[in-house]
Amino acid sequence: MFNPIDSYDDPGVVFTFGGFSVGVWIVFVLAVLLFIAFFVAMIRHENHAYKAIIDDTPVEKGPAAEGEPPVY
């Protein structure tokens, strides 16, 4: 009664996103933005780490990791 399928003899195909639809563009733009955000975060972290190395300060807060010289 409430089933939209009339018959199971001839199955059809259901597409969630068609070519060049709004859903495809939203997912594409989101993927590009996440890719760019990853590189921006990586570049900021590298710049911070190199500046900390030049200033001879710890790169991150907390105790020194095993194998690193002690922080004075």
C-alpha cells in the first residue's frame, strides 16, 4: 500500500546525484576547500616549527619526547 515499488520483476536504478547536479557541485567544492585547508594548516604548522627551532624553543607544549634532549 505505501511501497513505491510496483514490481520486483524489473528492478530499476536509483541515482542519488546526477551529472552536474547541485549535490555533485556541493561535494566537489567541499572537497576542494578541505584540500586547501589541509595545506594551509600544514604550512602554518611548518612555519611555526621552523621558527621555534630557530628561536631554540620547544615546538609544542609538554614534556620532551623520548630520545629528544631535555628542554631547559
